[in-house]
Amino acid sequence: MAKNKRIKLTATIFPALLIALGVLYIFQIVQLTEAGHTIGQKQESIDGLKKETASMELTLSENRNLNNFEDRIKEKGYNEVIKIDYLTIPSNALASK
């Protein structure tokens, strides 16, 4: 009789244990897949930021170039300063203590 109870107990516990382990395995696989997807998205974001940084560094170096600076000034229509006229303010126009 004790042998039959052991067999029945084993017959019910073993399948339940297998089902629990199967569910746990599937849960871990889902979490691993989600983590892999998140890592992929972050890597794409990093790659995009690296490209943007390289582009900004190139633009910065181009803007620092004096020749390009002079060309941009001419494109905007600024003229070369030939003569500077200063304003003279009479002394009686200034406030005194």
C-alpha cells in the first residue's frame, strides 16, 4: 500500500515539477529576448549618436577655418571696414557727481 502511495505521489509531483520548470524556462527565454531587443535598440541609438557627433565635429572644424569664415562674411554681404569714425561727446553732455 505504501508503494502505491509513493507511485501516485511521484506520478503527480513529477509532471507538476516538469510543467513548473517549463513555464520558468519560457519566462526566462521571453526576458532574454526582451533584453536582446533593448540592447539592439540602444546600440542603434549609440551608432546614430556617433554619426551625429562625427558630423558636428566636421562642421566645427570647417567653421573654425579662417578661409571659410571670410567666405561666409562675404556671402552675408558684409563689407571690409576702410575707415572708422568715432563719435565725440561734448564734456557737458556727461553726467557728473
